[in-house]
Amino acid sequence: MKTVEEIKAAIEAAVPGAGVEVVHNPGPSGQHSLRLDPSHAVEVAKFLRSDAELAFDFLSNVTGVDWPDREVTEKVRVTRPVTRTVDGVEQTVEETVEETRKHVERGCLEVVFHLFSIEKKHGPLVLRMRTVNRTDQVELPSLTPVWRSAEFQEREIFDLYGVVFKGHPDLRRILMWEGFKDHPMRRDYVEPDDFDYEPTAHDEVLARAKAHQAALQAAAVGHEGTGAD
Amino acid sequence: MAVDEQLKSEMARQGIVVTSLQELYNWGRRSSVWPMNFGLACCAIEMIATTMARWDMARFGAEVFRPSPRQADLLIVSGTVTKKMAPQVVRLYNQMPEPRYVIAMGACAISGGPFKQGYNVLKGIDRYIPVDVHIPGCPPRPEALLQAFIELQKKIDAQPLTGEGRPRFLDVDAQGEFPVPEPGEHDLEPTSNKGVWTVPVVIK
């Protein structure tokens, strides 16, 4: 199989302005992937499937990744003028200090596709796509029109991560029920507070169970208080 | 009126059989419990094995697995009950005619098991319907299911037809239909049937 760099070049030759990016995997597997620009993804997918040399005719797996907003703390060396008294004389000296700066890196939802070629017996080629953010701009193009096997897996990602696939023929929840509001595979998902009976609780579950008991007791005390009035 | 056990066995040796309506009735009920043909997960495979030649549940009168809840006496909840499936399980139980019994088979059915902390798994079917016998195990061996079944038979045998502790179908005031939980925005609503399940007290 061609290397990802070669595939990237082939894509860019076939789809002008495709905006493909190589994401290197530093691990021993060296399974590098290509990050697609969502606006050209369907064209690129069609090319990958129909190109005679690549012929990625089989989409084996679609999965989601949640990248939450994260606070990045970095130390920056800053040079600034400082007024100091040296030997009884006030001077302005340039001083370099280390400063800790924090900024929030905006999270996103990522979808990963694994492609194989049955015809050419090669693969996998890993494709990635990212949404703009995790809240309101979560749309990505659906690749179901190109590989039919994406249908249920994209529904699953829609269900569990909340990525909206444009062009999907039947985008409904697949594992959770209609009317369910959350996306359970997101990192910030909080499961419902049903920790009323945890006989063997430990760690996180123990903390949740204790919080549940405390809330119950507080509610009971509050109830008694109103009852006495 | 119960017959003195000693007198009974003495008379049986003489070729006289003495019984009571209750005994006869319960013998009939326990000897032909028809389970429902219903499986949820891997425990169902063990349940199937239990019915086949090697363990042969037919020896205990439970060979006829009915494919309809209308003809079944016993619901074997064999496997993980997901929150999406729980309303259907309760509905199936509601559709069974009395007398009806429930065996919760395996860690998942009794408590959620290894998936207890999952967002999608019910923490035990006994939160919605009354369970007669719980079997731990992941999955329980067919022998365990057979033992649970024998325990259920003992339970049926011990049920009086009148007075306290009589089966539900002989009790006019007993609850016949169990509320089916509604799938809500975050969880099933309600999260348990308070009339069936109360939070167990953990003694440490």
C-alpha cells in the first residue's frame, strides 16, 4: 500500500483544495492517519473508494473520540522592565521571569474511519474528521452514501457522542431510546443519580453513593423541618 | 387441615393415600411449570443447555418452553436487562397469567453484574417485578438453574391456598399489574417500583 504521505498527495491531486493533513502516530505501530477537511470529505471518500490503485472498498470501523475543553498551563519566559534600587540609585532593569499562563483549548468531537481494500488486500487507512466544537457545531458529512457499512456505526456515534452526520439516510438513536437526551460516551457525561444501593462500592462509586446518601438525609431533615412548622 | 406426617406415612404403607386439596393443588402446579421462551444474554445459553439432554429440565416438569407469555408460568430473566429492554420485560411479565413466578438468573439480572455502573444497564430486575429466586453467577451453571428451579418448586409447595402468604392470584387485593417504567430523558422513570423494591439494608 502507498504510505499516508503518498495517499495524501494522490488525494490532493484528485480533489483540489482537499485540505488533507497527516496525523503522525509516534508509537511503534506507526499507524499514521489522515485528517480530512469535512467540506471535502465525501469527495475524498469517493476518490479513495473508486481510485484503481487505492480501491478502499471496505469500511470496517467507524468510531468517535471526545476531546473535551482542556485548560493548558504553560510556562513562558517573559522579559519586562523592573524598577529596582541598586546601591541607592533607582534604575530600570530588564528582567526575565518565568510566568505561568493558562488558556482553554477548545474541545471537539472526532470521528475515526478505518478503511481496507478487499480487492487489493491492503489497509488499514485511518481517516479522521473533527467537528468545530462540542456544543452547537457538531455537524460532519456522512460517509454512508459512499460506504453503506457506515450507517449503523454513524448512528451509534450520533447516539453516544452527539455528532450529527449530514447526508445520513436515517439518523436516529440506535442504542439508547428515542427521547434520551444525553450522550453517554462523552467525557463529561454524568450518569443518573441511582446510587441508592451499592453494597460493594469503592472509589468513584463510593463517593457517588455517599453523596446520594447525604442528599437523601439532607432532604429528610428539610422535610422534618417543614413538618414541625 | 393438615394431616399428621407420621400418620400419613403409616397409612401410605398400608396402601391408603391421604392428601389435602392444597397439597394436591400445589403438587400439580409445581410439577408442570412452563417457563417462557425468553432469553436476554449469555445466561440464556446456559438456560438452553439446562433444557437439553445433558441436564434435562424436563425431569422437573419444565420441559415446555412457551413462546408466548400468555401460556407461561415462569419468567427466567436470563441475562443483562438493559434500560431499553426493562419496560419490555415488565410488559411481558404483566402479560403472563397468574400464577406466575420469576427467576432472576445471573449477576446481571439480579444486580446489573459487571455492567452495574453502566449508563444503559438496569441494576437488577427486582426493581420492577417481584423475583422469587435469585441465582448469582456469571453465568450460573445449569445445575444452579436446576437448583433455583427446585427452590421455586419448594416455594410453590409451601404456599397456602388461604390466609397469609397465599399466592397473588388467590388474593383479591393483591397487585396484578405492575407499572411499566417509561424511558425518560436521562433514565427510566421511575427508577424502581417502590411497592416491589425497597433499598436493602447493608449490614457490615
